[in-house]
Amino acid sequence: MLVLSRQKDESIVINDNIEITIVDVRGDKVRLGITAPKEIPVHRREVYDAIQREKRGEKAVEKAEKPPKAVGGEKPAETGQQSHKE
């Protein structure tokens, strides 16, 4: 982790297109201003973590809903009872 010291109204630049500026410092709180292209999502850590948990939950549901894949040309096993014609 890179640790930098900055004062109010000073900035850092990341990858030529993201700028983080110290907007205000009050006690133990720092307000940051972030300028980034619209295609780059910027979230507080707790919001980002919630989004990731939601994505993992959706993937688990998708996996549970998909039928098993056939292996080596075999057909997946069918469930239920088979009817016999006379």
C-alpha cells in the first residue's frame, strides 16, 4: 500500500484519468473529491462489498437453477417416473 500525506486542496492522480482531492479535514474525518471517467465505478468500501455479496448470491442462484451438463456424449439423467405403454 502506498501511503501519501496531503493537505486540504491537494490531489493525487492515478493512471492519468483519476484524480483524488482532499476537500476538507475535520478532526478524524477527511472528505475526498474523486474525478474519474463515468465507466470507472467508484464506491465506498462498504457499498462495494455489498455489491460483491449480491453478485455472489446471484451466481449461486444461477448455478442452482442450471441442469447438470452431459459428460462425454451422455444424456443427463431424467427425473420422475417413466410411463409404460402397452
